[in-house]
Amino acid sequence: MAEIDRDDTHALPKGAIKTRTVVIGLVVGIPLSLLFLWLAVRGVAFDEVWGAITSANVAYVALAALFLIGIIAFQGLRWRALMGDDAPLPRRTYIALSYFGNGVSNVIPGRPGDVVRGVWLSRIARLPVARGLASVGVDRAFDVLTLVILLLVCLPFVAHPDWLLTLAITGAVIAIAVLVVLTAAWWYSHRSERGKSWIATADEGSWLSRQAAGLVRGMATMNHLWQVAEVVAWSFATWGSFTIGTWLLTESLGEGVSLGGALFVTAVIGLGAAIPSSPGQIGTVQWLAVVSLAVLGVGKADALAFSVLMQAVTLIPITLAAPFIAWWLVTHQGSAAERAARAETTSH
């Protein structure tokens, strides 16, 4: 593992959540979420929505919660597989960071949770900050790639409103761009002699040089085909779990949506999550649920009930657990990082 200086090691939690990120979330995300919420609820009878929520099968809802909350654990395991030997921390650390990041995004505009978990990983694993953030970007890129594949698989079996075709085309273009960038970063890091030489000597350069090398190296952490296969497997496990949770929620409302239909809803909500939104994506999820379930013939009231249940069983427990996860990370992982830093200083 590359040696880094004191500034890189202690770059985290302090200042990790930039004011600019929060302002963008307030100025862009909240107005968009309010617009989507208005589009989702206009013309709906709220007594019907409440009636659907209160009559939902509690057992199905509880079981759905396990699958919907469980996806973050799968994402944490994927992140660990993606980092490989670059940051060989325990799996529980990656899972805890993933849950904490989601908890932060649930309460702060601008969805800064991914930035926080990337910077915190950099501190714990003693990596350049850019490398930790790049790993988060690659982690999220695999979500996009997986969801685009799932959406394209579902397209032949559902109606094709204009918005869906636009989403599919946009998603495919983004997926291709992501693949090109990741492939180029991998080739430059592992096959280009110039790239390998630059990365190997970056630690001796300026702070900017170290961060730039960390960014490129962070996008090319996978060195073996088995590592790629593991990351892909965890990606499909993540969204497979979400699909089952989605199906169980629709079953709790008595809608009878098929697993294929649930897969389609998963792809739409997952890809739509990239839209800037309010904390917890309130409003955005309501609109995505309404438009995707409408394609499957589900009424607006039941679709809104579905979205409220989905957010209730995920946002509430994850947000409440976030402070305890932060305490565990600070007291256990933080102290471990400090001990490692002191041991390395002593050895030199």
C-alpha cells in the first residue's frame, strides 16, 4: 500500500461535507423533488392512499424491509471486492461505511453520503482521498451498468411510453461512456508503460500529482477476472434483493405484480435515483413509482402507497442506525487507523 503524507491521512470527516454540495442540493434537488411530488400526487385521493397503506399485509412489508435494507450490505461487499488488495479492510467496515453514507444522504441535501464514505475509507485505509472517492465512483458505476442491463432486458415485455424510451437510451449512452472511461483507466494503469511509471512515482510528487494518480488508480483497482466476476455478482445480488423487496411490497398491497414487473420497477427507480433530489429522495421516488407502476397497470393511489411504504421501511431504520454506525467507525476503525499510523512512524 502506498505511503501517504499526514494531510492525506487526516483528510476526512472534517470538511467532508462541502457547503457547495449542500447548496446544490437545496437549490436544485429540493425544487425538483417538489415538482416530482406534485406530479405524483395531483389528482389522487389521499384517503385511498392511506387506506392502501393501512390495509397492507404487515408480514409482507416486514419481509420486504429485510431485502430492501439488505441491498446496502451487498453494495458494501461489492465495494470490498472492488478494492481488493488496495484496501484489505474487514468486510464489516465496508458495510458499515455504506450504511452510514446512506444515512447521511437521508438527512442532508445534495446526497453527500457517497463523498463521506469515500473520504472516510481513505482515512481508515490510509489512501489518497482521490483514490477513495474514485472507488466510490466505480462502485456506483456498476449500479448504473447493472440497472441499464436490467432495464434493457425488461423492455420487450412492457409498454413503451416516450419517457421510458428516453430513459433507456440515456442509460445506455451513460453505460457505454462509463465502460469506456473505466477501460481506459485500467489500460493506462496496467498496460501503458508511461502510465505505470507515472503512478509508481506519483508519491514523490506534489499533492495534486498524488491525488491525480490516486484518481486513476482508484478507477482501475480490479486486476483479475475473478475480481471483476465477484463485483458483477454482488451487483446483481444487490438489485436482485431490491427486486424481491419490490415484489413483496406490491404483494402486500394485493397488486399481483410479477417478478418481471418488479424487476422493471427496480430498474426505473434505481436509474432515476441519479436525479438530484431532496434528502431521502422524497418526491423523486413517489414520481418514479407512479410512472413505472402505471406501465404495469397499477393505480396511482396504490403506487403512492407503495412508495411511502418503501421509504418508511428503508429511510427510518437506516437513518436511526447512522449515529451508532458512526460511533462504531470512530471508536473501532478510527483507532485502528491511528495505531497503524503510529506503528509506521515508529518503524521509520
